[in-house]
Amino acid sequence: MNRVYVCSCFGITEQQVKKHAEGGACTPRQIASACKAGTDCGSCVRSIQALLGRGACPRRELADRGEPLLSDLEDAA
């Protein structure tokens, strides 16, 4: 199996980052909350940003279209 490590501090691979992104983690901060990647030396944050890409997150696409996000609805309640 060919593993490409994004975060060597915590041994996080590209596949793991992509899996968390598919699960809804849309920002490097959300990826960090999910698996700690980017929270030690920080050298992987740009790689994480590149993997996430623009428009790769369903919630970001909603925001770009001006549709309400779940967090917006919770704030209104």
C-alpha cells in the first residue's frame, strides 16, 4: 500500500485527510479537530489546504450560493 503522509508529526495520510473532508471537515482547523494534523509544527497546513481545495466541501458550496447553513439556522433559533 502506497501511503503519502501529509502530517508527519501525527502520521496522517492524504487518504485520512480526504476521508475527514468527505465527513464534513472543510477547513484546516476542522481537519485538526478531527485528527490533530497541523497542530504541532504546522508545516502541513498548506498541504491540507491544497487537499481540501476550493469547492470541495458541500457546506462551502451552500455558503457560496448564499443558502443558509446549519450553523446559521441554529443562530437564528
